[in-house]
Amino acid sequence: MLEYRELRIRISRDPAGVYHTYAEGPSGNASGHFTPPYAKGELNGFLGEISDQVGRARKRRAESPDTAQVRHFGGMLFDSLFENEIRDLYNGSLRAAEDQGKGLRLTLSLKDVPELMLVPWEFLYDEPNFLAISDLTPVVRYLDLRRVREPLAIQPPLRILGMVSSPAGVVELDVEREIENIDRALARPTAEGAVEVTWLETATLDELQSCLRGGPYHVFHYIGHGEYDEDLEDGVLLLEDERGRPNPVTGENLGATLANHTSLRLAALNSCEGGRNASDDPFAGVATSLVQSQIPAVVAMQFEITDRMASVFSKWLYESLAAGFPIDRSLSQARLAMFNRRSGVEWGTPVLFMRVQDGRIFDVPEPPVVPPPPPPPKPKDKDKDEASPKWWRTRTAMLIAAGVLAALLVAVVVLGLKACGGDTTTSDLWSTESSFPSMQRIPGVAADGSGGAFAVGVGNGSPVVQHYVGGSWSLETGDGTGVMRAVAVSGGTAVAGGLVHGQARDVDAGLWRRTAGKWVLTCPDEACGEGDRPQARQQVFDIAATGATFVAVGRETRGGVRHPALWHSDDAITWIRARGDAFEGADVYITGVAAKGDTVVAVGNSGQDGASWISDNRGVTWTKQTDNGLEAQGRRVEPQAVAATSSGWVAAGKEHVSKGEAWSPVVWLSPDGRTWTRAKIHSTPEDQEMADVARTSSGLVAVGLDLKKDSAAVWESDPTGKDWRAASSSSFSGQGQAGMSGVTALSDGTVLAVGSDKSGGRVWIEKSS
């Protein structure tokens, strides 16, 4: 592991406004002056130009004008900082470190000159290299504080708590795409067990505080909006309140929340202006406030950063930390990876604030040395072997006894549950059918009508399908870049829905039709793109089929406000976007749809309450229902899915209970798709939620996840759907954060559930008894 010597440069300012520098390094100390190589207005113009360049053309030449401009600025900055004696000290310290086989950490102490924190020191350039992209010369902003936390000893995985904040009324972030970007970037270390990412359900301060109680977490990763309040002279992050509106949170508030979680050693803020501070207070900015609140290291962004580079940054930063690298070297690795991808100036966007002297925030154990296997035993003399004790018989007897004991324990547990009126059924018929590490997740599944099924999802940023035929799986791919979330089959025609990524940050609804084993995009921009609604973003959440008609449902977001969206097609090729009063309203969207005969029923959200829509002519015209059976009984309710039953309809979802932030599962029943009542769920602990529901040969089944156990969850009911009980199976646990998101029943009674754990996509199976 590379070790470092340190060259610390402290800058102060006298009453006359002259900057003085004092440096200490491996080869001694020196003093001098710093004369900014720019006027204040020139610096602001340069910073504005850098910010503008991020939003310009994505394709850059090897020697692009912005890179040359930054090299020129960085060279002038280097010459101004390292002048005369300090230049000699720098060169001597660099040689001393190299002679010892170590790197030289350049630490800038700017506590007394907060106005100089606005300077992009990360662009320091000593021809022919930028210092900050080399492992040998990391650039750190150090805050001199009394208390220093020691490195935290951790066993893998490195646990990251992620938050994506996109409150209403501001420029909307595609939350799911942001999460997918990070999950895709960290797919390999996650699959290897080096990293584990948990995403907050909502971007509120209360949700953060609640989730931290269930730690430990080592890193807080924020994606969202940040701004600088000129009146307060303080930086804020825009989190959400309970209604999804903007909630400006200062670094002081966030720091107080994070500081209580003593295992947290790093905060990474991917937000605009997250690295900026007041001109006269080094702790007024969010990043510096977090460092003051005992967070050992904070990485913030001094400029905007594109999605692509944010993913590269996260991948290399967290992989390096998980490998035991100090934080400054980990950031240098991330910068170098960004630089090598022709990122223009974006590699200089991350800023590291640190209060640990050696950069070590974690102690990660070395991988264990696996001893070679023992040599095979030498053949024994036959006569001696016959005369020796029969050890293998003894071991067999022990195994048999252990098996009998385990069976007795299972029987005792089952009997105990029945005797105590337990509300959990043991479903030993469930097992893990397959795992697909190449797929980040598998949200949807549907029977193919021929005894098999299609499971849809995303793999390496592209839509992917697994086809289940004859007990085995085969891979199929879809057009474009995006995610498939749902699939439906009717009359041999299969259709999948989700989203596709367009130019820049555009997100269009995606609808694919299967043709000769290939999934082809069919929905044109007029129906699934912006069309006549500029800056709109559409997504498909679910699909249903009746006869030759397919109905897809989802949402459209315009100006940060969500609206319901619905499409229908009579041939799975030509899609028509449904319009009308039924699809208006703010904070309204559709999440589930099901069909039976000519009737199609959809469910979703309307503000804090649930909502339903119905069509009696196969999706052509719709009415929104006003029945209060879907209203929230807690703070918020979210129906997620709906299915047709023999006697009507069943919907499943989740609800925020009034006493806290946790979700609880909810089931609703309707005889006609218009009026709804709640079903009974035995034993409904908090932090469980339902994601999908389906009709099986023996009754109904709902699937979801148990957040406390980090496991998948299943509930089962008789055909009436009035009485639900949670199922139990050892297969529900996975490699961390296991959860089911879709379920379907095959013609032979087999039930398939799909979802994921930290290793990738998973499929569970319950074979009929």
C-alpha cells in the first residue's frame, strides 16, 4: 500500500490584504507570499466558464480548448503558490518522498482565508502533470480542528447509504436513473461483496435519521440539488419534506444528523455548489460544516458533473476505498479515471475536505491467505484398515442424527407457531431458481402462455430479457439504452414496457414488441416522447393485455410535477396516448394495471392517497374513481400493483404509518374495480412493503421486501383475498438487500417471483404441491 509524506502549506492574510504562506515538508520548512494570478472578476469568469463547459458538447478532442485553458490557469496558480523558497521546498520534499518509495500529499490549510476556498486548487499544474490526478501528489484541503477520529476498522462490505433528492418545483432528477447509474457503476464490487449500497426510500431528514439507526453505514452519498443562500451566507442541500416539497437543509443540520452515526467516515455530495462556502467563514458551506461536525472526510463538487462522469467517479472512489486505499489516493484514482475518459475539466470537479492527517478513514483487513489444500492421504494397508475403527460409520451416524434433530426442531417450530396462533406460514416449496449477476435487477415477469415466462430488467444499462422455457433460461436483448420494468403476453405476442434514455438527460417511455427472439422498440416520439409537451419525461411502470389489446401505464413529469400517463395499442405496434380529464392533476401517476374481458383497471397515486382508473372498452376511454377506500390511513399510501381475481380485483402496495417513516404492506379488494375495501393481513410489522400481486392456481400471492431483514417477502391468501399471511422460506434471504418486485403463475401451477439482491437479478420459484 502506497504511503505518503506530507507537504502542508498554510496561507494567512495580514490587515493590508497581503497573503503569506508557510510550508512544512519532509525536507524542512519555508515561508513566502501568495499573489493570486487573477483579479477577483477574472476568477469568477473562469469559474463560470468551467461550469458552462460541462453542459456543452459531450465529445471532446484529445487537446480540447477547455483542457488547454485549465492547464494554463493551473500553471499560473502553481507558479504563484510555489515561489522561491517554497518552490525549493516542494522539489526537495518530492525527491525525499520518492527516495523512500512514498508519495507526497499536498495539503492546503485555508482556514484563515476562506475566500481562497473558491479557488479550484485541484487544477494545480506542474508541467507536464496535473498534481491532483496522480497517486503520488494528491491535493487535499485540510481543516485544522482539535479532535481527529481514528481510522475505523471494517470488514467488507463498505456500506454506502445513498439518497437521491428531487423535490417538486425544482429541476427534476430522474431518481431511478440516478440510482441505476450508481448501481451499474458499482455492479462488480457489489457482486464481489466489497461494496453494499442502500438507497433511502424518501429524501427527507427524518428518513435519513431513521435509516441511520439501522446501520452501520460507512459512507453517505447524496445526489441532488445544492445551492448557496446569499442572505444566510450558508450552503444548503435541497432535501424533501413529507409532501415532497423542497426542504433546504444546512450543513449544520445535516452534520448533526450524520455525526451521531459514529461509523460514518465519509460524505460524498454530488450536488451543484456543494463545495462552495461563504467568503468569510470556512464552515458556512455544507462540506466544511460536515467536516466541523466530526465527519473525517467530505467530497463535494465545485462545478456541475455529468451523469457519465459521476458514475466513473463513484466506481473508482468506492472500489479504491474498499481496497483499503486512503481517501486522498482513492480520489486521485477517481480523478485519473475521469481524466482518461476525455472528460475535459470534470476530473477537477470533486473537492476533498479532510480532518485526518494521513488520509486513512478505514482500516480494511488484508485478504486472508488461503493455505494450499492438504495432500491426499496415503493408501492404507487393507488389513490394518479392516482392523481400525470405522470412523466413516461414526460420521454418517452423526449426520443422520443431526438430520433427525433438525427435522424435530422444524416440527417443534411449526407446532409452536400453530399452538401460539402464529401468523406466518412455512413455505418450504419456495427456492431460488436462478441468479443473473449480469443483470442489475429484474423488475417484471409474465407467463408466456406456453408453460414458460419472460423476466425483464436491465443489464449494463440496456434492456435485457430472460426467457424461461422447459426449466432453463436463455438471454434476449432489447433495442436502445434503458430499463424494462414490466411485460405482458397475449395470443403469442409479448410486449415489454419501461423507459429509454434519449439525448442528454431525456427519458422517454419505452415499449418493445418481441419479434423472432428480438425485442424491438415500437412507440414513436409522438406517443412516448416529448411530443407536444416540451421537457416532459415519460416512463412505463406496468402493462396488461386483453385479447389483441395492450395497455401500458406510468407517468409523465413536466416541470417537476408528475402526471398520470396511459397508452393502448390493438396490435402492439401502433400506440396511442390516452388523453382527457382522467389523466390530469399534480402529483398523480399510475403504477399498476390489469385486464379481464373488456374491463381494464389501473391503480396509482393521487397526492398522499391511492387512486384507481377504469375502462370498460379495453382501454380506449377512462374514468378516474373517487372511492375513498384507497385513501391513506397513515401519512401516505401507495398502491403498487393490481390483478384480476375470480370475484373481482385485488390491489397491493404500501403505506407510511402515522407513527413513523416505515412502510407497512396493504391489500385492497374490489368486486367491480370501482369501490375498494381493505383486506386483513396477519402480523404486519413495519419496514415491509408489497410490490406485485398475482392470481395462482390455489389462491393469491403478493411479493415484496422486508427492509429490516434485507430479504424478500411473500404473502399468500385463499382465492377470496380477504385473509393474508406472510410466508417463510430460507430462500428469501440473499446476498444483502434481497427483494422481490414481480410475480406470475405458470400453467402448471408453478409460481415465479423476480427481483434482485446485491449480486444482481434473482428468480425465486414455488412449485405446486
